[in-house]
Amino acid sequence: MDRIIIEGLQVTSLIGVYDWERTAQTPLLVDLQIWVDLTPASQSDLVTDTLDYANIAEAVKQVASNSKFELLEALAGAMIKQIFSQFDCQKIELKLSKPEILPDARNVAVVLTRTKP
């Protein structure tokens, strides 16, 4: 199956369990793999035959900026749900990273993989 990949998408969200994390938007990074049949677009060269990457990115950014989840897991799940509701795809793998949140780690991330319900 074909895939569209978006890496290092920068989003911000009010996220975290601790009070000090909930005082301002936190920068996060999103890596997406979206399984979709790209045969029509590969033959037609028409954007209407594929998923619009900019629209996918905007949908993910909107979920992040409007959410108030405590957990990365919950925010990642909401992002996946939004993508499935807006775009015709079969499977999504989403990595959501919260860089530099632990003093001795460069990054903390969760990876969710879901198939279309």
C-alpha cells in the first residue's frame, strides 16, 4: 500500500499533567504516515486524485491548538480521529513528540497506529 509521509510538523498545544505545563502552549512535533491508494494520482498527475498535504497538516494543527489534553496519547488519538473523519485513507501511524520535556532526554514521544474503523 502507498503512503504519504509528513515529518517534523510543528504544532503547539496546551498539554501536560503538571500545573507548570498548563500555563502556556507547548511546542510539539508530529510525524505522520498515511496509507492511501496513490495509483490514481500517479497516473493522472492531478491533486484532486490524492490527499492534500497542506489540508492534512492544517487539520492536525487545529486539533493541537484547540485541545487541552493532559496526555500525548489522548492528543495523538484525537489527531488520528480527525484525519480519518476528513480524509479517505486506510491506516495512520502518528508519532507525537514533546522535545526537551525531561531534563536528561532529548525527546519523549508516543506512536499510535490505527486502521480505519
